[in-house]
Amino acid sequence: MMCGVCGCGEGEVQVGSMTGHRHDEHQHHHEPPQAGGASRRLQVEQDILSDNAGYAAANRELFEQQALLALNLVSSPGSGKTSLLTATITRLSGQVPLAVIEGDQQTSRDAERIRAAGATALQINTGKGCHLDAHMIGHAMQQLPNLQGGLLFIENVGNLVCPAGFDLGEAHRIVILSVTEGDDKPLKYPDIFHHSDLLLINKIDLLPHVDFDLNACIDYARRINPDIEVIQLSARSGEGMENWVDWINQRRQQRLQQRISALQAEAIRLESLL
Amino acid sequence: MSIAESIIRLLRQQAQEQHFRRVKHVWLQIGPLAMVEIESLRFCFTAACRGTLAEGAALDIISPEARARCQQCGEEQPVTSRFDACIHCGSYRLQLLQGDEMRVHELEVE
């Protein structure tokens, strides 16, 4: 199901103006198969995605040092991620340093919409790739301005499958589902709901016009992830947006508080050495 | 495909650390809940191996049974999906113990 079927490739990734590359691509030696030699067995026991995990850990450390709240937004295409972000930015702009990393296979249309809403945006085009990975985010961070104490939204490629498997180093993964989709999506794509902390149910202004059972949807999501939080909202009408903005602000305050505590502990350690 | 490419990267790294030049056989552990279509991975693996130290390597995929422990009643049991209910008490609070792994288990090298 993952990248095997959707043709995920890495050769075409473009991060903003910069051409994406893997560090180890410079070392592609085409080793010819050699006959002979003694064969031996090696117990490896290593996670296949351990390289992504390493990049994600580096990103997470960077975000913590900058007291930056990074949120990874995942959903199917058309759930209203970008509209939700522009509505969110309008409510937060001027209050905190804020930037958006936009992941799409092609075009910078979403980044342009974010910039029009007043935030810094960096577009990553993944080419045939169906998800962002932690290495791309690390490169994107080098191009973004200082966001200390602020917010970073990462809008993942519209896809409910592959982004579930790739940790980007974010503080929280947020899955967005709109009421124009089926209420049984959590059961059809369980992994993404299992790996998310918050479910945003978008476009609730359309509920009277669609057959979407809100309670059933939440029940399905909690079968997969009993601890998932749920906020219902409409980016278009503004209903429920204050709950979402409060959720973000609470997490951002917590992150700042954690960083302040860590720095105070460090200061005490250093003072003891005076 | 990116999974297959990650495996090749892992093999290259192992080749440097463990001093081998060629990979003849790869054993993977891919759990049934790991979101990987095994047949697609086989196809992509063969393609990704071309022109590398693992060209022509045999591939075996071991898929251990998915098992979970109920956090409500503590019973351990086999599961088939992320949204199974506990077969003993009906709770959905099941903690997966194994079955979502994606691991390079063993290699035969020279």
C-alpha cells in the first residue's frame, strides 16, 4: 500500500529554490557483484526507516531548542488543510513568529495562498513522492527565518496512507477529516488516525447537506486511538475555530514553559560551577 | 519504493561498518500491520538493487503474527487490525506488542 503502489520516488524533490538531495547520493558507488569470497551471515535487526528516525530526532531537538511548536497536518486531498491554515494564520498573525512548510507533488499554489494570508511559506515539491520525510524538513528549516518561541505548521502531501509512517520530528500530528468525506474514513485508513494526537473535523457548516454521522466518525477514530482529541470546526464559517486556536496556544505555552524550565535548570547547573 | 531505497541505504551503511562487498540474501521482518504491501516491496526491492552491492540478492520476508495486550483487562491476544476490540472484555484499548515492525533482520554477505 505504501510507496510501492503509489510510485514514491526521491529523485525529484524540490525544497523551495533548493534542489533536494540525499547526502548519501553523492556516494553511489556502483559496486560490481564479485564472485568468490567467504559468505557469512549477519544479524542486523535494524529498522528500515532508521535513517528517517535519525533526521526526525535532529529536527525534534532543533524545535525544542527554539521552543518552536511544530505541527504536522495530514489529510486526504481536498479536506481543506490550506483553507484551515489561512483562517488560522489570520487569527494568529502578528502574535507569534509563524511559518508554514507546504508539501505538494507539484506547484507552489498552496505556498502562495499562505503568503497571501500573511505568513512565511516554503514550498516543498516532492515530485512523485507521496509524503514529506524528516530529511526534507531539516533542509527546509535551514531556509526559514528564526521562529524562536513560535509556530511551524507542516502541511503534508494530501494522502492518508504514507505520511502515517514518517515521523518529521513534530510535537503533534493532526489529522483533518472533512464531513464531505465518509464518516468511516478512520476505519479505512486506521494508521494515520492511530498515529495522530488530534482529529479536526472540518466543514461542519455543510453537515445539514451531507450524510455524515459525526458521532459514528468519532467513535471509529477512538476505536483505533482511544486517546485522540477531537475538535469540530468550519474554516469557512469560523465555527469552532476558537477551540482550535486555543488548543494551539495552550500547546505553544507548554512548549515555552518546558524550554524556560530546561534553561533555568541549566543556569542553576552553571551557577554551581562558579 | 522509498522503503526499498531505505533498505539499500541501510545495506550500504552496514557494508562500511561490517566490511563486506556484496549482499547475497536479505531477510526482512515486515509485520502485517506495517502498512507495506509485501508484493510491491518485492518488486521495488529488485528494482532498487540494480547496480548496487545487492544486485541479484535473494529476498525473504518474515511476517510475524500481530499481537496486542488489552490495557483494560491485561489479556494478550492476536489481532488483525488497528481497531480490533479485546476478545475478552470488548475494550478498544489494545496496545500492539508486535506486528507493525519494518526491520532488516539478517543478511548473508561476502
